[in-house]
Amino acid sequence: MFKKFLKILIPARLIKRLKNLREKIEFNRFKNLGLEDVFKTIYEEKIWTPESEKKNFKYYSGLGSHKNEFTEKYILETINVLKSIKKNPDIVELGCGDFKVSEKLVKFSNSFKACDIFKDLIENNKKEFKDPKLQFFVLDMTKDELPSADICIIRCVLQHLSNKKILNFLNRINGKFKFLLITEHYPNKINFSANHDIISGPNIRLKYDSAVDLTKAPFNLKVKSEKNIYKAYSKDVEGFLNTQLYELE
């Protein structure tokens, strides 16, 4: 109520200037952090956590991992993908976050290696999720050796990384995976500008009417085939989540 009252009193132009100033301060703060500290800050300060959920979650990977509109059909469609690739494939997930989505996929795997850069998050996941097929690893996908698997899942992660960090990741996947299953946040525009560069941090390219597309410059990922798996919308969130399956050369 108080925020609505302020919006009435404060001119829209001033609100925009204050918003831009806040974004500039945040930009500079994350610009000077290493990638591990970026995600440590995001989780420890609960930047992605709605106010109503801050008491309920120690670590929260954002609305994309918790809103039913984004998760329920995604899980069903991903299960279909896993079954079509191979019965009980070996799976690697990079940037597994709080693991609330992928915990539903473990039973459809032969092995599931879930990786994230933030050590405390991984330690928390180890305590919360138990399965003989499941292992958690602390791993920086932009500089560490990646484990091999039939399929690699990356869900709403690349959108937070600079183009340089994404290129570093792509330089490490040769011979590691047969398939990539990539989910990214897209703007509601047919012809948007792909891969606008950003500083690695909590924000994404949506504010620039952009999104990550690995097949376009500067990434130019070469694939045998590409298939759109699912587009997920929510009335409460701008844009949509787009999931692509890439068969690698």
C-alpha cells in the first residue's frame, strides 16, 4: 500500500532515474566479483527470493524453479525427452541451484550428477536430497573439467552469465555430451536481438529485449539437430521460458 502511495506522489521520470541509479550501483557491485562470489551473494542475500518466501527457504533459485506454470509441464516434457534419448540416460545438470525441479528427474536416470558453483548450496542439497543415483558436486562450469553424460541440463543459468563466461563453458563441452537441454528466459518478441552481452549477475538479458541463443553469434554452436521442447508462460512474469534440445555434433 505504501509503495503504491509513493508511486502516486513521485513523478514517473524520477522513479525511472532512481531505478537506473539502483541498477548502476548493482551493476558495479557484481562487476567486481568473481563468479563464485556472484552466486554466493545472490543466494545469501536472497536476491531471487520473494519476500513472502524468505522465511521458508534457506536457498531459493527464483520463480523459474518454483512457479507451477514454469515447472509442472517442463518436468513432464523433460521426462519424455529423457525416455526418447535413452532408457535411463546418464545426466549432468550444471547450475542445479536448489534442485526443486530436477529432483523429479532423478528416477528416470542411470546416474545424475548435479553441479553448482556455490559450495554451501551444494552441501545443503546433499542433506535434503537422497538417492543412490544422485551425486552433488561443487563445480564452475566456465573453468572446471566437466563430467561426461548422455545429456546435460542447464536451466535458467546461461542467462545470468556474460558472453565470455558462456564461451568458456562451450569450449569445455567437446566430446562430453550427446545432447544439451537448455532453458532460457525469452522476451515476447519474434525478432529479438540474441546474446546481448551483460555482466554476470542476478539480472538477465530480458531488459535489453534479448536472450541467449547458442546457435547465434558470438557462440555459433554447431549442432546435428535442434528441437523446441516447451514454452512456458506466467501472467506474473514478463516474457517466457523457452526450452531447446540440441543434439551435438
